[in-house]
Amino acid sequence: MPNSFEPASEIQDYLVFGEYGEVNPSINDSSTYTFLNPATMEELFDHEIEGCFLYSRHWNPSNKYLAQALAAMEQTASAQVTASGMSAIACAILQNCQMGDEILASRTIYGGTYALLKNFLPRFGITTRFVNLRNLAEVEAAITPQTKLLYSESISNPLLDVANLPELSKLSQAHGLKLMIDNTFSPLMLTPARHGADIVAHSLTKFINGTSDCVAGAVCGPKNLIAELSNVNHGASMLLGPVLDSFRSASILKNLHSLHIRIQKHSANALLLAQTLEAQGVRVHYPGLPSHIDHELLKSLMNPGYGFGGMLVIDAGDTATGNRLMELMQAEKVGYLAVSLGYFKTLFSAPGSSTSSEIPADERQAMGLSDGLVRISVGLDHNMTRSIERIQNCLKQVGLL
């Protein structure tokens, strides 16, 4: 049965005022902060003092407000915001892993994350093995004494596989691993921490912000992890410095309060599109369809009231057909041929040649990511019936209908 937790209520219950009582918190436009005595400054270098700020690479009030709201949404004890989703993922991994450690990661993940794990981190002695997370026996067999982290996306990019969070959590706990989940595709829909995730990452750039006007990320987790990330001596985010601008933090925080309405509309539009196209014989991947392999799993994990998400994939068969389809959809004003997702307009791209191009062709083939896939981030269209008619017209022109 779906649980009764309502994360949007947690966000709405999060109240913070500006220093003059503004309903929107003041934007703190300062890189450094003054102290009344040197002893407090010295103490703050050693540990965080609630309500006291040192330097914006460490913390500032605007970033703290947004982080606290995200922690409330994700039901974690704390959170930290960063300048991008990739910086959030990288900092969290580097804080938990060191030379000689190993990560087990899902084979179906975002191309940028794949490149980080496969190509970049080995330079620092951190290696990754990619496994089929659906096969728990395979995952367990791959665990070694060097394994420190199990990494997955709650709903994978771009294949929309759903992670079995409770079972992965049990496996992680049994072997003393940390379970890290990227929840970018499913904010509010899924709350990974409630199913045993230790660390939750987000690209705030996508659904959470929702207006495609900034790049930002977040790490949500226990207080000790967030404190370690911002430690002046060995904190990954403190020393690598992916600071989110205060004005962007304030903007994202305001957008966060409408997220529940937007997710509901994204989901409703995507479900209608998926159902219509599948009924007409188009090959559609969407976890809201009973035909999707993870449909029942997602139903058992999701928070009620937010739907199955705004992402779906059409299999156009080959690269040329997929490219022509996207060109036509842009010409027909369905949306934009662009990477990213979560925007109020529909966005579409071919992940094999864009957001997953970092993954070698043979590995893409092994995971089922064909070059003919078209990933669609369904927008907030008021008249979805009209949008579907336009998409159908494009599908007819390329011979898919």
C-alpha cells in the first residue's frame, strides 16, 4: 500500500521570515560576516554554531533556508545546497570514499554520473563496478571488503527503471554500506530516506526549480554527513567550493513551494500521453503504465497524490527516425529540442547522443539504451489533448503511427 506521508506538507510547514518580517526570507548578499568578538570566530572554525555565519563558501543564510526546506521535504536530518547536481554527487561521494574504496553503481544512470564514476574517480583510487540492481543476488555477489557505497537513481535516467529501495537498503545495511540515491526524477513522488536511503542527491536545476534558469544541486542526509561536507579542514564541499549563489537559493526556495502542483500536472500530462500512444501501438516506456516492468514496485513506494512523474521515453527504432521526430515536434510547437528536464515547456532529446553519450556504445546496448530512444520531459501544457494531437501528427510523418 502507498504510504500516507505528504512531503509537500513538510515544505509548507517550513516557515522562515526575513529580518523585517517579510514572508520571503531576505536574500543575504554578503560573502563574509562580522563578529562581536574573536572567540566566536575561532569557535565557528571548529564547529557550526546555529544562526552564526562565517563565510559564504561555508554557509550563508539564503543557502541555509533552502537546505532546511529540502531536508524537510526529503525527511533527512540535514541538507546542503551546491552549485550543480554533479557537484552535489561528487562531493557526497568524495566525503564517503577514499583511495582504495569501491562503489557499486546501477548500470542505468545519467551519463555525467557514469563519466564521474568510470573515468574521473579512478584517478584518485576510487573504482566503480556497474551492476544490474534488479538482480539482488548479483549485487550481493559483487560486494567486496573494499565496497563502501551503493549508488542508484530512484527512477533512472533515461530508461526509467525504478530502484527497489527497501531491498537495496537491507542489502546495504547487512554489509555496512551507505546507500546513495539520486532523486532528481521524482521529488515529492518518492522519499528515498523513508525507504532506507542514507544519502539523497538532487539536481535542483530540474523539477525542483522548474524554470530552467539556473544550475544547482543538493545533498540531503544525516547531520554528521552535512557537517563533514562543510568542515573547514576536510569537507569536500568546503574545500572544493561549489557555492550556490544567494539570489539563486532564494529563487529556488520560492519555486519549491509550488512543486507539488507542478509535479501533479507533469504527471497527469505524461500519463495521458503515455496511455494514448501505447494504445495506438507506439513503444512507450513510462512507469505509470501497467506494462512497465516496475509499475507495481513504484506503486508500492510512491507517495500518493503526485502521480508517476513527468518523464517518458518513446522508442523510435533508430537514430534517423528519432532525430526527425524531434525536429518535427519542435516545428509543430510541441516543445523544445533541448537537454534537461522539469521545465514548464515540454523538452525532448535523444539520450544516446546527448545526456548518455558519455556511456560507451556497447554499454548502452547492454543496458537497453538504443540510439532510437527519445526522452520526453512532459511540460505543464494546459491543453494536453491538443499537444497529443500534434505529437501524433509528428509520429505519423515518421511512420510510427
